[in-house]
Amino acid sequence: MDEELASVSLLTRQVYVAADSINLARDQLLFFACTVFAFVGSALFNLLLPPVRTSTALRHAVLTTFGVLLLFYCYGGTQTCILVVVSVVSQLLMQYAPANYMHVLVFIVSMGCLAGTHIFNMVFHFGEYKVDYTGSLMVITAKISGMAFALHDGVYKKAESLTAEQKQLSLARFPCLLEYYSYLFNFPSALAMPMASFKEYATFVSGASLPADIRSGKKRLFSNYLPAFGKAGYGIILLGLHLVISPMFPILDTAKEDFLGYSFVYRVAYMYVAGLFLRCRYYFAFVFADSTVNAAGFGHCVDKKTGQSSWDGCTNIRPFSVELATSPKTAIDNWNIQTGRWLRYIAYERFPWAPRVATFVLSAIWHGFYGGYLVSMPFSAFLGEAAVRVRRRVRPYFQTSSSRALLYDQITRIGTMVHMNYALTPFMCLEFWPGMLAWRNVYFFGTFTIFGVLLFVPAKKRPAPATATANGVVSDGSNGVVSNGSSGSNGIKPHSQ
């Protein structure tokens, strides 16, 4: 028995033995086991402690206690203590710092700790796919900073200066400590996404977000189990695809010299397949996290337009919408949805100058400092701008018939799939030079395409005569509506998240 096995608990030892037997990294299998524990615990929590029959304080206490224990089991005492220290320091700042710049101090402290963690990992674990507390710290940082800005909006700023969402999420007071730590450490979302606002989390614990017949006690909450187990099964399939197929197509092979020995079409196709099944790892994490909070009874929402209820209120990713998107904007809008919402709330809506630059910088710091990240993120922004120009100039020629419109959709779908994967290849390679070598091995086709469009296709089309449609929207002759400055459902200009 090696020293690591001898130093861990019996349950962890069994997980490590199982990992060794299937040739899987121990920390990765332990993390997976913890996500399964969180899912089962969430289902039991919803069944045994429903909000109708259980006090809000007890639900908060159970969520917090088991969340901290889960973190301790997954990451160990030292790493869990780091998460707690960041939370305590941020709590003290929110309680006692002046309201006019409290949110800035909290943001600097929490993001500074996260940036320091990223740098530490780069120095001591460079290039390793190591499961540690960094992912949880990223989520907690987003929660803490979001709460600080909500508190600043509710206590210091005037209501008329706030956007509709800022008014909705604003807090008039700092919550009690049990509520605060429950929000940060609740076990359904302690290990991974999603990261809802504090107000949304509070309505889940109190049961206020549930349908009226369930809140009144006439019915028990069981409608969440079908989507929860469905998403969990979907996540397991995605993980299986990653574990089985991704080793057959290592993404770093695209950076090797002998990769040039294959045909250009093969290289582009290989790069796409390698990227697709590597992304399944992220899809699993997001989808399974969504299933876990659903199992706990969190994520119920009602569509304001149709009145239809669903359990997609905490959905963080839609894999098919990402992979089969007809534009980069659509792909980005369906990738890391909750993070996009946080970036908009923290950066895009707050910075009076260059909000897109501020959003990119924040996203880069939040994700980490690997060279591949810093290449893929700005390049994705250029890709989005190029796609907008092509759409404005080319799409009208394909709208003369349904068959031509369908042809345009299929062409743009293939173009988006190939170019988005090209843009994300350095991100998936992590390091700068492997990413550049991978691009070189496909002759930088995506770079030439994107910057060729930006150089030779004008940014704006000459305005057509304005016409009012039946619903009062003014058409500009390009895509049927006048842009409101938003790039999609999460309101962020295209950039990598």
C-alpha cells in the first residue's frame, strides 16, 4: 500500500483503489464520486425536508453542514479552509466597509485570491489537469462579488439609476450569517456550477419559487425528479463519450510535426473531433451540476411569454445548441450561461468605458492565465464580429426562398462548427505554443478567414428605409430588427467564457 492510500479514510481508499483498477486519475474519480453523493443527497433533501414542512433555518443549516463536509471530503482540510477564509474576509468587508466602495474591496479581495490560486497552479502544477479547490473557488468568487454588488445597489445607489435586473437582484441588507454561508457552501452547488444570485437561492430555500399548489401543501414536489434524473443520465453519457473517445483523439496531437503528414481535410476533421469529445468533459460537469440542483428542488421557472413552467432556471449549458449553432453568438449564448450572466452584471453593465474590454479582462482573470486561454478569448470576439458582418451582408441574398434560407443555415452551421472549434483549440491545449502549432498545422485557415472578413467586409451596411412592422419594431433592412446593443439571451457581446 502506497503512502497516499495509507493516509486517507477507508471510503476514499476504496475510491482510489477503484481509480487504479480502471486506470483513471484518483482525484478525478474522487470528484466524480462526490458529485454523485451530492446528487443523491439533493434528492433525499428534497424528499425528507420539503419547504412546506421544514423551517427555512433548518434547511439552511443542513445545506451548509453537508456542503462543508463534502468539500472537506473532496479537497481536504487545507483547501477547504482557504475557501472558508476567503468567505469570512469577504463577509467582514460586506458588513463593515463603507457601502460606497465596499463592493470594490470585496471584488479585489475575492478576485485577488482566485488570481493567486491560478498563478500558484501554473507555477507548481503547470499543464496538469488536476482536480482541486480552484473550481469551487471560482464559483464562490462569482457568488461573493455578485452579492457585494447587489448589496451596494440596494444600500447605496438610487433605484432610478439601476437597470431592471439590478433592481431585482439588489439587497437592502446583509443576510444573516447562516443564509450567507448556506448560499456559498450549500452541497448541491458546492463543487461546481451553477451560480444563481442570492435572491434566487433564498427563494429556493424558502420554497417561494415553487408552484402555488406545492407551496400550499396540497401537492408534494416530485415534478423535479424526472428532469433531474434525465439530466443526470445525459451527463453520464457525455462523460462516457469523453472517457472512451477522447483518448483516441488527443488534442495535443494536432500540434505535432507529423500531423502535417495527413491531408488538410483530415487535419481539420481530427481537430474538430478531438475538440468535441474533450468538451464533453465540461458538458458533463455543467449538465450534472444542473441535475443536482434540480434534484434538490432548485431551478423551477416559468416562461413569462408562454406561461410554461420548466426546471431550466439554473441551466448553465445546452450542448446541442453549442455544437449545432448557426452563428458564434448562438454558441456563446448557450455556453456557460450563468457565468455570462454574472459577467454582464459585474462588468458589462458597470463599466462606462470599453465595457467589452472590461468583460474580457474579467473573464480572463476568472478563468486563469494559461496562454491558450488568452489567445482563444479575444479571438472568439473577433470571430463573433466577423460573423455579424457576414450575416448582414450575405444573409439577405438567401432569404428569397425557404430552400435558399435552409441552405444558408446549413452553410453557416458548418462554418460555425469549424471556426468555433478552431478558436477554442488553444484554450483546450492550455499552453500558448501548442495552440499556435495546432493552428500552424492547419495553415492558420481560421485566422486568415476571420481577419480577411474584418479587413474587407464593411462593419455597417448602408441603412435601408425604416419601416414599421406590425408589432411596432422598426426594421433596418439587415436582420429584421434594430439592435438594442445586446448580443443575445445573456446580453454580453461575443467573447469566450
